[in-house]
Amino acid sequence: MCPEGDFLKSDDTCGACPAGEYGDDDGVCADCMDQCLSCTGSGNDIIDDGCVCDVSENFIQIDTNECITECAAGYREDGSFCYSKFHVTF
């Protein structure tokens, strides 16, 4: 068992999780989604899990929950996100 705030790493030592991994609820370092350089959660939702994309421009296409290099036709760029041109924000 690791001290509070540390996680069990794959080499059986305790500390901060390495790049590409996050500390899960069991206190163990676990892999981020393949397309994330780093994350804060399991990767079931790129935005909620704090995914930093492994592509150079770091765009996240909102409706498909994917990291992409550029917004596709029919999408508009807004910061580091691509939204459908038909997406309505409130």
C-alpha cells in the first residue's frame, strides 16, 4: 500500500504516475487511452478525463470523442475543440 497521495506504479514503487497513466481509485497507476499523452481518468470521455491528445494540434472532436489533427469539413474550430457547424451552445 502506498502513502496518501502516491500511487503504485508498474515497477512496484510508490509515487506519481508516469506520463500516459493516471492514478485510479484503487491507488494504482493505470493506462490512459491510447490517443492521450496524459490524462486524469480512465479515458471513457476525453474531456472529462483531462486527456491531452498525442497529435500536434490537440483538437478534440466533441461529437466523436476523438483526438484529431484538424477539424473536418462541416466542423468549426473553437480553441482546441471541433464542433459541428450545427452544434448549438448556450
